[in-house]
Amino acid sequence: MQTLLARFAAIGTIDGEAALSEALHWLRQGEVVAFPTDTVYGVGVRVDHPAAVERLYEAKGRPADLALP
């Protein structure tokens, strides 16, 4: 099993525009980004970045042959 490294930004400590800029920075780097929704946290990547999509599957522990919902 491979160990995943994570970077965290405390959303409550930075304003919305700065949080968005930070998220965009990591998305452009092909990283997985977590974001709050009304009920749970979502995770996302750039769909045009194959390595990022692979990281998302790995982070979720989801087999590559099983589509993401």
C-alpha cells in the first residue's frame, strides 16, 4: 500500500478569495482538493489531468474499473 501525503489549509483562517486561489493552485498542480458542501466534504481534481484522476481513485481506495459517482 502506498502512503499518500496530504497538505491542509485551514479554510477558517483565510478569506474566500484566498481559499479559492489556494485550491486552484493545487488543482493546477494535479493534486486532489477537498471542499465543504452542505452536508459532507467533497473531493475533486482536474478531469483533464490523468495523474490527478489516478490520485483521486487512490485516495478513495476505489478500483480503476469502477466509475466515480
